[in-house]
Amino acid sequence: MRFRNLGSGSSGNATIVEASSGCGSTRLLVDCGLGVRQLEQRLARCGLASSDIDAIFITHEHADHIGCARSLALRGRIPVWMSPGTYAAIGSPDMEGLLREAGDGTAIALQDLSLLPFTVPHDAREPLQLRCSDGDRTLGILTDLGHATAHVLKSLRQCHALLLEFNHDSDLLARSSYHPSLKKRVGGKYGHLSNDAAASLATALDHAGLATVVAAHLSRQNNLPELVRVALGHALNREPASIPVADPVTGTDWLTV
């Protein structure tokens, strides 16, 4: 199993998860917060097209995650999983039979992949994040939440790779030009993880089998990759230079779980 982030941040989020077997490959697109043309361009960079996607999973309704999901699904007849709350929040559009209901703790079998959604505290209607497995290795995706609950920790236990939100540096956020109400929302219990909070979460999830942790969803205004690498490197006792950080435009290279 491998994964590749296509871009992560407030300008748009999308990640490809791929599992291969003797019968071929299964590819899941987690979030679709880009325009169709932009998504196609980013898929082309990694040798893929939208026709190679077997399913879409949407974590929540915010524009930088939902993006072109409906258009892409209808054009390619691709099934889309999301929670009932997320579907209601986007206005319950006609999905022409492609909608699949996702819920906390309800496993999803998708060819070579097994998916386990789990709830998170975030300012959305019914947000879910995701645990993906090919039966041997496990990837955890956690990009939008205000704080780590016991349920989040349990859901991501013993992962071999993580895509983990490092949204903001608390000092930079406090000094930013954001309106006080926005600062409160971003830094609150239903907003986004600070570097310190994400590093603490990484420490709690660290184990001998955790090979890769990718820092994602960095704020362009209130964070810096070098701050993230230092925080995560210290948390995992790894060289900061070795820490992969998902870029808002170029994402990451392919990473093996």
C-alpha cells in the first residue's frame, strides 16, 4: 500500500491511497477540495487520471475538502462515501445513485482496501477521518480537528503511517491579522491542531512500526514548515530534515506505508 498527497491546506485537500494485489490496484481519493481541471493536472503528475479512481471518501463539507467531488463522481460514475451529516450540509444534491453512507466505526470494504471512518471534534456537521488498511499495513488520515479525543487515539493505534494535521503555530496565530473570532475558532476545541498539540498526538501514537508521519494542512499565514519539522522531529526523535511536509500545491511524493 502507498499514498500520495496532491495538496494540503486551506486552498484544497486531496490524497490518493492505493493498494495493489495480483488482480490490479484499488485507488481511493480522500477528499476532493480542488477544481476538476486542477485535480486532473495533479493526478497527471503522479501518472494517474480521474478514471483510475475507484471511490471517493469525503471527510466533511468544508469547501477545501468537498471541492469538485460531485462533478467528478457524476462524470466518472465513481461512488462517494460521506456521512449523512456531510451530505445534508452540502444541500443533499442528487448523486444519481453514487452516494454511499459512511459512519463512525462502520467498516467499508473497497476491493483491496478496508476503510474505517471515525468521528473527530471539528466545526462541521458530522466530520469523519479515516483509517485505511490493505490487510497488512495501515494508514491513518487525520487532517481537521480541534483536539485529540480518546476515540481518535484509539482509532489510530498501531498505524504504520500517518497523514497528520499541523495547522498552526500558536504564537504566529496569536500575532496574526486574523479577526479575534477567527483566531478563537481556529485555535479552539473544534478548530485545528496547533504544532504543539499535533506533536503531542504524534508522541502518543508513536510505536516501533510507525515508519512515516507526514505533516499536513499547514496554514500559510500561521505556520512554517521548519517549525513543523522541528516539533515533529522532536516528538518522534527523528531528524527534522527527514520529516515530510505536504505542500499546498505539490503535495508529496508517493510514500509506501
